[in-house]
Amino acid sequence: MVPNQNSVCFRNMHLAATTRHTLDAYRSLGGYVQWEKILRERPDPADIIEEIKLSALRGRGGAGFPTGLKWSFMPRNAPGQKYIVCNSDEGEPGTCKDRDILRYNPHQLIEGMAIAGYCIGATVGYNYIRGEFYEPIQRCEEAIREAYAAGLLGKDIQGSGVDFDLYNHLGAGAYICGEETALLESIEGKKGQPRFKPPFPAQFGLYGRPTTINNTESLASIPVILEKGGQWFLAQGRPNNGGPKLFSVTGHVARPDNFEVPLGTPFRDLLELAGGMKDGRALKAVIPGGSSVPVVPGDVMMDVDMDYDSIAKAGSMLGSGAVIVIAEGTCMVKVLHNLSHFYMHESCGQCTPCREGTGWLERVLRRILDGKGRPGDLDLLDSVAGRIGGRTICALGDAAAMPVQSFLKHYRHEFEHLIEHGQSMAA
Amino acid sequence: MSFRNAPLAVIHDRDKTTLFTPEIREQIDIWIAKYPAEWKQSAVMPALTIVQDANGGWLTPELMNDVAAYLDMPEVSVYEVATFYGMYDLEPQGRHKVCVCNSVSCLLLGSEELIEHVEHKYDVRLGETTADGRFTFKEVECLGACRHAPAVLVDKTYHENLSPQALDKLIDELE
Ligand SMILES: Cc1cc2nc3c(=O)[nH]c(=O)nc-3n(C[C@H](O)[C@H](O)[C@H](O)COP(=O)(O)O)c2cc1C
Ligand code: SF4
Ligand code: FES
């Protein structure tokens, strides 16, 4: 079955590529109608939050935390400055969706951030965009300028008494800044090292003030939820898994791309949208939610639906929605080494199990790959991974450990073969 | 991790109008204006980027000290930032930076071949600069362009779906 596509964050994809990111194009689709309605009618923020809760929108950044619930944690009536921060630091290997929202639909994100600010009592927002995103940064700067010029941002907007100022902040090449408290440290002009929690950002966030952090896709979904209703959004997906979601389908498929399809779409339909397997190769394995989540064997994946709960039942996670497809003939030791190298490189270094453990994992995998593996190496990998998970300040430690455990579980024979014979089974 | 949440303001005994050029100061000031007045240090990352771009792509200790003075920060805090983030270079660079993504989606579609090809053809290892100073060759982590893997960042432009031949062409066009 061909799933319904492009109904929320990509709803403007059918417009002309040269102009679809502009204010005029966004207005032509009903853009800023929700924001202007809020400015006119000043509804009770609690009612909007209820609508978001009803929609069952879950955080698109990786953790899948319900967005409405997160907003309700904010002490919105407490005095003093509060902040809304957008996490556009997209860096999880396999994930390439936020870049396209930023480039192709920046105004919808701006409207979403403004509405979020209204709901949580924040009059200032920062959009943290990774520094390598030169083109998206330009687009977002341009869009903010357009929005100010059109009287959609600023102080006492359209005489409503509502203030909302929005700024882009740029990263400079550190995956860890995608972790929300590292991101806050980074905006404060420091190394991006995650904070110990509690206190959580809703109490003690940016500059020590109450702060909500949401992913680009989560925030860009908000205007459409308000336009069409929480019930509509919920009905696009599955109970507890509202809406469509962007999936970045990459790796060994014929037409890798981003697809916005309903949560609950069968994996096999998504694979078909991506043109099926590249060069007719057989499916070996899928990493269904970005490099941090457990790998799932291909035959299992063929019967899994793409929503948070179904993927969890299959032993993995939907994560950021990055679906990495791996064909038969690929050396899984090599893939795992690549992942481990990433986490070693990106560990911020403040927790010993993560800093030392990621280095151990990489070095042991390197020597196995080089044909110098030792008989006890798989137990060593298992034990090192087991000592990282759950013992660190942030989830990068778990992210480094989980792939190791799942690769060893499903593809142990490939590792054993390489250790015994000094060369890969796939070669 | 820091439990401290006050800016680390220190006043340097230097006349700010002697730091950088007026154009650079103006660019940094645009960033400073985005943050609360007492949090000038929030502009440290963009300031380092601006200063690095104006200095042929790398940061000297003197430039980092100047950024510290301009933002009323301790020098060591600026060094911490400059050494933590991957986009700052603390050594002289080639005239261009060619950064090949070697994360998983790009690996599956041939990033290693790209790297080997460039290493052989231009006689340069990862992290090195070509003998003629044309470009510095780097391996980077996921660029967020995985749907068009393999991806390469040349200075400030993304190039996607690259074959070794297409990458050659790009490199040959660099001055
Ligand atoms: C190591 C690490 C990297 C992360 N990278 C990102 C990222 O690039 N983008 C993102 O939105 N969330 C990222 N997250 C998740 C954020 O911490 C946070 O949960 C998310 O931004 C919250 O937004 P959401 O509730 O809308 O998903 C990362 C988490 C960890 C532990
Ligand atoms: S788990 Fe790793 S990345 Fe996260 S805070 Fe600890 S050392 Fe840093
Ligand atoms: S893995 Fe290379 S751009 Fe994402």
C-alpha cells in the first residue's frame, strides 16, 4: 500500500523549489494563521497544551517524550525570563531530516517556536543550528528577517501585548551538543558537556532559567496540529503514536530519501517507497532509528511497523527516525567499528565509563577487523559495553553500548569468524 | 558539566577598539546583541568562527586571546571552546578544506573509496595538507546529508552523491 505522504512538516514540498521556503509561499498554505489567531484571541495556553497532548505528538529528536506533557512541566506563570530552545543540531548518523525542514520550510518552524513560547511563557527563543549547515542557516536567517518585517515577531506583536524574539545560534561541530543540556551549555559559551540531572531544564535551563528544548520536527509540527486539531493528528498515526513522522531512509536502498509517512506504516511499505533494495540485493539488517539504537535482522524488520511501540517490541527504538538499511554481503564487524569510532570521537570525556569505554570498544573492534582479534575479545566487548550503559551522565554512553550488544547478539558468528580466520565472512 | 551558572566575566586591560578590524567587531556585535547583556560569552562560538574565517581558516593563540578580551572572558575559557569543537583549527590550513563524511550511511555507499582515492591521487593523508597548500583533507562525522551519501563538505558547500571522479573534478577546480 502506498502511504499518505507529506502532510505536516513537508506539506509545502509540492511548491516550487525556488520559492517554497519564503514567507509568501508559507502564507499560501495557511501559514501563520494559527499564530495570528493566538495573538488576536489570547487563548488559555493550558487549552493549547491539552490539544497537543491529545495529538500524541512525541518528541522527534530521539527520546520520543510526549511534547504536550513536556510543555506542561514549565512553570509558565513563574516570574522572570523563560526560554524555548529548538534543537537543530542534527548529527545522529543516518539522520538528515531537520536539515530539510530548515532549508525548505523554515517559517513553519518559526511559527511552531512562537506558539511554543506562548504556551510555556517564554518570550525569547533560540534555534541551535549545527555550524556545518551553511545553507539552512542562511534560509533561517532570511526567514527570521522576513517574519520580523511582517510584524510576526518582536515586542507587543500586532498590538497583542505578546512578545516573542527569536534568534539562531550556531554550533561548531560537536555531536554531543545535540544532548539538550550540552546544547544549553554551548549557548552559554562553554564546552558542550551535558549537565547532571536533576535539576531538569524546565526548572534550571538556559542561563539558569526555566527552558523547554524540542527538536526541529516536533516544533514544526505544532502549527498543523493547531490548524487541523489534535484528534486529526492522532488519527494520522496510531494510539500513543500520533501523526506522520519523517523517516530518513539511507544505505543500501535504490532511492534513499526523507519520507514523511504516518507512524505505523509497515517497514516493507517504507522500503518500497525508497525503491526497494539497491541493485536487487537481499536485505540483511536494519538500524531503524539512527546509529544509537539496536540493529534488527532484516527478516524480523520486514514484519515491523514504523511506530515507537512496534519498534520497541521488536527490540529496538524509533529514535530519530533514521532508517539505515544494510544489504547482504556487508561486513557487520566493519559497520559496528564505524559506529564505535563515532562514539569514541564524540564522547565529551567527563564520565570515565564513557570516555574510556568508547575507546576500548573502538580499539578492540579495530584489532578484530585487522585480523588480530583474540579469543576473549567478544567477552571483553560485552563486558565493556555492559559497564558503560546506565553509568553515565548522558545517554551517549548508552548509545555507544547498545549497538555493540545488539550486533554481538545477532551477528556473533561474523565476529567469531573474523577472529578465527583473520578475514571477514563478507569478503 | 558546570553547576556554576554565572558568566565568568573578567575585564582585560585592553582597548577593544584596537582588537580586530571594525568590520569584524561589527559582525561580532550582531551576535552579542542576541544574548542577555551579562552573557556576552554566549557569542564566543560565532566570534571564533568569524575570526577564523578572516585568518585563512585557523586560530592563533593571539586571536583567541583577542576574542577573550573582546568578550570579557578568561582566556582559558576561550581555549576550552576552541579545542572542544571540531570546526575550529589551531594549526595552519590549506587554502581549502575538503571534509569527507565517513559515518555509517556514507560508509555503506563508498566513503572509504573516496578517502583512499584522494589519499593516493593527491598524496595526502587524513588531517594533512597537500604539498602545494591547495587543500587540507579531513574526515568528519555525519554531515546530516545521509540521503545523498557519500557527502563531502568543501569549505562551506555541501556536495552529495559523490563518485571519486566527481570529487576529483571538484578538487581540480579549487585554486
Ligand atoms: C548524545 C545525544 C545526542 C542528541 N542529538 C540530538 C539532536 O541532534 N537533535 C535532537 O533534536 N535531539 C537530540 N538528542 C535528544 C535531546 O537530548 C532531546 O531529547 C531532544 O532534543 C528533545 O526534543 P524532543 O522532545 O522534541 O524530541 C540527543 C541526545 C543525546 C543523548
Ligand atoms: S556519557 Fe559520555 S558524552 Fe555523555 S556526559 Fe558522559 S562522557 Fe560525556
Ligand atoms: S552519514 Fe554521511 S552525511 Fe550522514
